[in-house]
Amino acid sequence: MEIIPESMPATAPAPQYLPRFADGTVNLQELIRSMAEMLANEIMSAEADQLCDATGNSRNGYRERKLTTCVGTLTLRIPKLRSGSFFPADIIERYQRVDRAVVAAVSEMYATGTSTRKVAKVAAAMGIERLSKDQVSAMASSLDADAEELLGRDLSGLRMPYIWLDATYVKCRTGSHVASVAVVTAIGCDEDGWRRVLGLDVVDTESYDSWLGFLQGLRARGVHGVELVTSDAHTGLKRAISEVFQGAAWQRCVVHLIRSCAREAGRGSLARRVARIVAPVFRAKDAGTVRAMYHVACEMLEACCPRAAALLEEAEPDALAYLDFPQDHWKRLRTNNVQERANREIKRRSRVVQVFPSEKSLLRLAGAVMCDQDEAWSEARYFSAAKMAELHDEQKPEPAEPPSAERREHILRFHNPRSRRVLGMHLPPLFGHEFR
């Protein structure tokens, strides 16, 4: 390799003065930092000289400014003029103390759940001086714009036949005390089969007023054409759904329903048995069998746990609402799994914070999580175009009639081996992973 020493600036570090570690190896990061600092200062000096030559002005020293970059902290010497001012806007923005690359890197680490203290430690290892947790939080505020754009976009262009609603609780400081606040989210599937983040907010509790205001905000942004809303059985949420999305069916999440039935049985073997009886009902492949198995499950629970039987019987219209929609959609309509996965990601990334200092910081992190989710969902449809076309098929099957006594007897005696084990003496494994 040919070396041309005379082509190097006079101020360039000589080989014997290269920054080195204690073991004698060259510190490349410090070398890059010093060369970037030298090059930036040389450019600013040349631009100031050109300006002075063109205007007849003269230089009058310089002022120093620190700029934190991904290779360390640069000391920039900005030239001063005797009359007027000079500022190299193409190199550094006014009042800028941190390079855009560092802001982007810090924001990404914050969004992925890295604590502000750990971010400061990583920055120190990169040679960035005095990057406090408060500065990290300030840099992470750049995430606000992405969240505002996502949560403020117009939704009137597409119909949203399916919506999933849920909330997860995170500790946050409100006023002078720490309390659990609800992060409420809305996820929709448009008429083309794409999942979209519709809304996100932080509320004190899952009350009717909170849900009503949240859902009215979705309507104000153009959400329309809703045919089914899936959620848990929160009383205030149910009431708000019925008022805001009039005419839409409500699907009670069957996973939450199974857990509620098991909870009525207390703990131990009875709760496990209740879960084993109820869970297989929703695995049936046709509406008539589902309804027949549902009634048989109610009868079986009546013998071992009357309270669970009463709960299951009362929930029948809402638990089986998904049967009125295309069969290929059932698996994803009857549960709130799409929301549960998003909530787990919010929990995972917020766990390192433990207690958020304000609702604004909590909304910032949750917004970053939902931005990532929305971007990931844009790469694959939730329902294919052919499956979504079934939703508007004019030849929809008529709702199945309640099963007769003969139908229930047939299921008990002649159904497939798995159902015989479910409804007979031998019960299958607990529903958990197999059902979900």
C-alpha cells in the first residue's frame, strides 16, 4: 500500500502520536474521534475565511461547543467575526449538543426496553462523556413524533370489520404517589386483511367513562364499518362498545371465559377439570357441533360446579358470537390473543423501568412498542384477500338452531375419540398451550 505523508494535513496526528491503549494497540475509536474533530474544525475555518474574503470582514477568535457523537465528544471551534456572525449550519444545528445518530441510537435502545442508566453506561463505553439518565430521557422524546403520527392518522379510508380491545396495567407516578394505571389499546383488521394499531392511551382505571372517551376518539378519527369487537367481559367496556359501535356484535374472549369458569371452581383438581371440560368446546369445526358441545359442557358443569355452569350458560350468546362469521376467521376472532401478545411486549419493555416518572413517559414507551408492532404487521396480512371476501359473501349460512337432546346424545356417544375423552371419563391435557 502506497503511503503519501505529504498529502496529510499538518495538524494530523503523526504515527508515533497515535492514541493507544495500555497494551500498545491503537485506539481506533479515539483516532476516528480526533480526526472527525480536526476535519470539522478545518471545514469551519475554511468557510469562515471564504466569508471574510468575500465581505472584507476579519476573524476574531472562536468559541468552543461540545457535540456528543457516536464516536465520542467533539470539541468544535466555531470561528467568530469582528462584525456580524458566522455559524456552520451544514455541520451543526443551533443549540444542538447531541448528534442525530446518537439521538437515534439512544431512542432505539430506550424503545427496546433498555433502562436509562444502562444507556448511559453504554454511551460511556463509546467515549461519550456525561450522558445522564435525564439526557437519555430527553433524547427519547424524539419517539413522541412517531407515536403522535401513528395515533393521529386518519382512519376513514378503510372499513374496520374487526376490532380487538384490551388493557394492561403498569406502575406509574401520578401526582405524589405511585399507582397502577391502565394502558388501553385498540387493534383493528381492515377490509383488506391488514392489522393496524388504531389507538393507545393511558387512563387511571378501566371505567365506562375512560373506555367511552377512548372509543369515541376512534370514531372521530374515522373508524367505521365495525362488525365484531373482541374483548374481555369488563362491564364498562361492554357498555361503551354497545354505545359507540352500535350494530356491531361483541365477542367475549373465550380464553378469559375459560379462566373465569375455572376461577369459580376455586383451586386444585376441580378447577383443572372445569377447564378441561370447557376448552374443547371451541375446537369443534362446525357451528352445530360447537353449540351442541357447549350445552353438554353446561350440563357436565352443573353436576360438578354449578357456579361455573351458570357463568357458562349466561355467557353463551357472547361466547359464540364468532360462529356468525366465516369459519376461516373463527380461530382469530374468538380470542384476544393479538392484544395479549402486544401487551406482553409492553410489559417486557416496561419491566426495566419498574415505575414510570409520568404518564407522558409511559405513553412514549408504549407508543414506541405499538409503532414497532404496526410496522411489523405491515409486512404480512392477518387474513388473506380471499378470506376477507368471505365476510361479504351473500350466501352466508343461517345461524344454527340450538342442539336437540338427540344431538347432544350423539356427541356423547359417537363423536371422534378426542371428544369422547373430553365428554366421557378420560379428559385431555389442560387447555393452556394446546388451545391457544
